[in-house]
Amino acid sequence: MTFRSITYWLVCGITAAIAVGAAEPGMSETIPFTLPEGAASSLLPVPEPGRALLLFAGIMAMAFTYRSAWLNWKRGAKN
């Protein structure tokens, strides 16, 4: 593994961790907007740790796919 590769995965991991922290229900209550009475109940955050884990896994999967595509393009690989 090169330094560039380690840096890439480190930055992607930190970005995913920040996104998971920002998606926490306590953080989303600070957004200053009002909703109609009927819509408010369907848009309130649900405190599920599984959702945060899926967000983290999704960001890391996108990072893996992007890196694979970039390396294939850079090396001139054909599918």
C-alpha cells in the first residue's frame, strides 16, 4: 500500500464518520425550519444505530467503487 492509498482510505473513513455523526437525531433537531402539522410526524428522526452504520457502509462502498473505477481507468483496463 502506498502513502496515497493510505491517505485516501483515511480521508474516506473520517468523512464517513463525520457524516454518521451529523446524521444523529440530536443534531438534526437544530435545523431552523417549521413543518406543517401532518408532515412533521413523518419526518422526525428515528434513533436507530443501524441507519448510521448503513450510512457509514454506503460511503465506504462508494469510496471503494470510485477507487476501483479510477484505478481501472488509469491503468487502461477494459471490461
